[in-house]
Amino acid sequence: MARKRIWELLPDTQDSGTRFVMLVVVMMTFLATLAVGGALVVSALRATWVDAVEGHITIEIPASDGAGVIRNADTLSDNARGIANAVGSLAGIKSVHVLSRVDIKNLVKPWMGEAAGTEDMPLPALMGVTLRDPDDTGALEAITKAAKALDAAAIVEAHQSWISDLRRFSLVLLLAACAMAFVTIACCIVAVTGAVAARLSEHHADIDLLHLMGATDDYIGGQFVQSVVRSVGGAALAGTVIGLVLLKAGALIAGNIQTAMLPQAGFGFADYVAFAGLPALVTGLCFAAARFTVLRSLRQMP
């Protein structure tokens, strides 16, 4: 009964000011959820593109030889088969695939039109080489040597510069998403601590009365913090759910516009675990910040 009577002296904390702070928490957690979702999408995009290129080497046999003479399709095909056989026999090579003239024409047709492959616009020969070990730097040198031995004009491309640019660009996007999540969670903490400090200042007289009745700072602070944690927990959960609904809607829309360059939209079990931990993280940080603010303010009261 004594505990109940002491608590009854504390006014109801669910006023308009508190509801406004909880609305801020909902919005900030919503934005943090979108930031986490964006980071997961960028991570999936990065993995898809890097895996599609890393460990794969392209060999191009130009339509013209070193002297600038245009070679016919049969000559290019013969050279391509010879290089494919030579490269395929090397150690560390998983597979060699020579693109047909039709495949090459289909690749360049969107940019060059129907003229691709004619005498006015001859096409090179292309082949793709897959390494057993993507980190095998010696294989690139061996492939280049074998290709150049059969056709001095052959061009061997490992796409290393493209991969490096992709990794740097995706890292920037990941850092931006993480920074957004950090800032939004920090805004939640600032809003909650400000509301707690204002509440304590507003009810200074009630707290003095509780001190006279024998209530300790830990007990008084605990009552305020418990109320804040309940409100913040519900608000953070609501913001996360709203964010997940929007992300799911975006994934469904993206599912209708899938291309070979984009990863499959959607989140796995581990991703949902990360989302589930977001409201718990926000609540825990706000709890720690609110408790620190309450106890510090109570110690400073006369």
C-alpha cells in the first residue's frame, strides 16, 4: 500500500507533451527502419554484382588485326576456338564459354541497331573465362600469355577497376545508410531525455514531497523511467512495423521490374532478426539515457 500511495502522488505522464515525444519516436524509428532496409538492399546489390564479375575474365578478339585489317567472321571464330582450347587447358580454369555471333549481336543491338555485324560495323569475338579461385592472380597472367600467343590483338579484361569502383561506391551508400540510422536513433534519445528532464522540472514540488515521505532517488527515478520505457517501446515497435510495411510494399513493386542487374528483392530470416532488434535497441538506449538524466537531475535537486 505504501508503494501505491507514493506512486499516486506522481501525476499522469501521458499528457499531450509525452504523446508528441512518442510521435517523434515513431517517426524516427520509422526512418531508422528504412535506413536499415536500405543498407541491406545495398549489401545484397553489392554481393550480387561483385559475385557476378569477380573471378570472371573476358577475352575480346577485335574485328581488326594489329595492322587494322578487318577480319571476316570465320577467321574470328577460328581464333576464338583456338584461344578457348588453349585457355581451357590451363590450370585454375573452371570453364570457358565462347559467345556465338548471334549472342554478340544481341548484346550490342540496343546501342548499335540492326547495322551491328555488317561490313560497315563488324563485331569482335568474345568469350568468358571463369576461374576456380577468384583470387588467383597468376591465372590472369597465364590467360593473357596464352591468348596473345594465338592472337596478338586479343584483349584480356579482368574488370578489376570496375569491381574496385563498385566496392567504393557501395561502401559510401552503406555508410550513408548507417549514418542515417544512427542520427535517427540519436534524435529519439535526445527527444526522450528532453521530455524526462522537462517532466522532472515541472513536478519538482511533487518530487520534494516524495522525498519527505522517504522515497529514494532510485525509486522515484524508476517510476519515471518505467513509464518512459513503456511508451518508447510501443512507439518504437509501431515505427518499425510501419517501416517494414513500406519496405515490403517496395519489394513487391520492385519484384515486377526485376532485371539481370538487380538482385532479387526481399529480406531473409536474418534480415528480419535485425529489424526485430531495432525497437529493442531504441528502447534500451532511451531507457539508459532516461535513467541517467533522471538520477542526475534528482541528485542536483536541493
